[in-house]
Amino acid sequence: MCLALPLSATVRLGAPFVDGAVLQAGRPVPVWGVAAGGACVTVSFAGQEKMARADATGAWQVSLDAMEPSSEGRVLSAVERGGGASRIVISDVLVGEVWVCSGQSNAECPLWGPDPRFRDGNGALYAMLTDMPDVRYVKTPNVMAIEPRRDVSVRWTKMTAHELTDPKVAKPSAMGFYFATLLASSLHVPVGLVDSTWGGTNIDAWTPRSGYEGKPELAVECAWPSMTRDAWRQEMAKGPISAAVQQPSVLWNAMVAPYVPMAVRGVIWYQGCHNNGEALRYGSKLHALYDGWSREFRNPDLRFRLVQLAPYKCSWFELQLQQAKFAAEEKNAEIAIANDVGNLTDIHPNDKRTVAARLVALTLRHDYGRTDVKSDSPTLASWRVADGAFVLTFDHAESWFLYHDDKGDTSTGFEIAGADGVWHKARLENVDVPIHPKTGEPNFRGGVRGRELVVRAEDVAAPKALRYLYSHPWFGALKNEVGLPLGAFRVDVPTTPKGKTQP
């Protein structure tokens, strides 16, 4: 029982708890804030009352019982009892699915804005057509901090044309917008999106210090002495840590930590370009990011959906392999392949709806039990060498098709090497090219015969290695029956047991 104490402060709620908030359904919901040291605080919402005693610093926290989704805008209140009384009330609070959207510029890329090279190509149209007031977002300001913060100024904005077309309202991430609205349309529940994104940033800045624990290969990042912007000097730069905002944990501290330990379902993540120079360490860094976020959000089942980098004017091959390797290793992670929606002249391809739809498909199947949804891109299951060709079998591919803008182009992005290690362009041997019944000419329509892929390089009699999408132009033209593309991969005969892939 809480006893009455004199007041020395007015009760306040934590950063996410303002008018229009969306709370996570189906799991306990932490609610926190500050009050007078030692004061009793009672939180009321949806028929529940929970009490907590503020500690000596004034911090308090309660946990609401798991709730069903609800589109009813209800009141949440926190009352501090003492010699007097203080009370804070927020209104129009919904219960549904809450996700965090984070990463660098392709995650930040807004639904619409003044820069034609940094916005979704159809964002203005969708902004005008959207009327989904039960789908809401928070746009976190782009700031850094060298220690975790508990405060951030937020506003829950409704996904409606009135808000989305208002020039004074910060636009959401285009990927986040499409993810949230498509998810809500499929689940028929409210969706809340926390948009914490910043272009040009590395993974290190988003990783809490706790994520590095137990990873000696990341000891430098773990022990990095973060500096303020004013104290930063360019001679401190090391690898992907090239500016003050790139230092380990500084964006986590300012742009994610204030929401902890908010109840959320998961994270959608699009990042990697800035870490391309250290691709072979990126897998460890993804594990550090995930481990830290799940630990700090107190959610060991935190869902994590990442986007594999789309083609640009340089090769992401090794980084893409590390992204896929992480997704295979982390049981709560899934990857969306985007090698068919890139732009070789623009690192910010302006089709974010396709990427978001693939993330939603993964989420519906793996998180919400929609077994009717085919969500996974093909992944190599086994391979063999037969008659001088690689014969490849895949999971998540009942059939195949090959799609190019030039329908006569049957190139696929495969390369094969022999014992000399020299790579040669290879062709897909079982492309279906029927003869047109009237003209007698080849009538390529993009079909592939069978479920296996048979790949041959004419100049390599005894294949020893195969790779896919290593070389320019890096675009994926091979897709499964629902249009999900095959991602970059490699196999190596001498060092890989038969039937296994090499990352």
C-alpha cells in the first residue's frame, strides 16, 4: 500500500505516453514516468488500476496487464498522491500493434518532401488518399547523446490525408508508412509506428552498449569513448565511425532509449551502406544490435525484419551475404530481398512500397500466423555438380520465372569458377524458350522448367564455385511463383560439404 507523502514534483509520464498513443496488444505494457521521490503513483487505463512507489530519484513504473486490440480512444491517467495531489491525463489512447522503424537514409526516406531524389515516387498520391486514423506514427527528432536519455519530445500523428499533407507536419518514413498501413489493413487493428531514422548513419550509432557484451570481436566499439559534437575531432575517425553522430550508441541513446522499455512487437530495419567497408564484421554488428535492442526493450522475442541492400553503383555482395547469414542465425529475424527495386544512379530508390509489402508479408506469416501468405524469398537448400553444371534446389520456390525489362535477355547474374579461380559468366540452362506457333521464332516469356536451377559456364568444364549477383549490374531477375526474388549467395565445392551453402 502507498502512503500519502508531501509533494515536491508534478507527476509526469514517459516519452511515448502522450495524446493519441498506441499501446501494444497481447503482452504486458510498461508505463513509467517521474514524480516526487517516494510518492505513490496510480495508473488507470481500460478498467485497470496499477500502483507504484517512486524511488528516491522520482522514477516509477507500473505494468498493465496484456490487453486485446481496441480502436476505442480511451483515457490513460497517472495520479500522484501526497500532501496534495497531481494528475496527468492523456486521451485517445488505442491498443494494437507497435513497431519501430529504424536505420539510415533508405529507412528515413520520407513519404513526400521537397527533394525529388529523396522521397517515395508515389508518396504524395498515397498521402492524399489515406484515411486511417487508427494508424499513427511518432517522428523522432534527429539528435545524438553520449549517455542514454529518458526524454524526447514526441507527437502521435494520424495517418490521414489531413495530417500527411500538412506542410507543418513531419512526414513519416515511406517504408514505415507503407508497412504500418498495409499491416493495419491486413490485421484490422490499430498500428503504432515509432520512426527513429537518420540518413548516412552506421549501425554502431544505433547499438546500445549492452549489445556488445560477450562479443570480443567488437571490443573497440564497446569501449569507444564517445564525445560530444563540440569535442569531436576528425582525427578520431576510424572506419565507419567518421563523425560524431557515427560513434557507438549515440543515436540509440537519444533516439531509441527514451522509448525503453515500451512494449513493442518488433523492428523494421534498413541500413548497411555506411558499413560496407567492413562487410565481414557486419554480421557480428547485426547480432550486437539485435541483442542490445531485445535486452533493453526487455523483449527476448523481439521481432526483427531487415531489408537486404538494393543494387547501386557499387557491390554490396559481402554485406548482403552477412545480412542473409544473420537472418538465418537469429530465430526472430527475417530478411526481405530488394535486389529488383534498386537504382544504379540513385542510392535511394523511390519504390518503398514494394519493400514494405515484403516486410509485411514476412510479419504476417512469421509473427501473426498467416500460413496462407507466401513471404520468403528462395533460399538455397542443396546443390550438386552434374555433367559440368551446377544443379541447385531451393526452399520457398515451387516454380520460377525470369523477368527483365528486355524480355529477350536470359542472363541471370550467375558466375562459375573452376580450379583456377577465374570467374566466368554462366547461363541458366533450363530457361523455357518455346517456339512461336505462327512465326517459328523463339518466344521467350520468362518461364523456367522445373523447380531446380541448372547453371552452366561453357568455359568451365569442372566447376568448383558458383556465385550469384556478385558482378554489375547486381539486379535480381529470378523470382519465385509469387514474385519474391532470389538473393545473393555463393557456394564453393572444395570447402563446403555437399548440400550446404557457404555464407
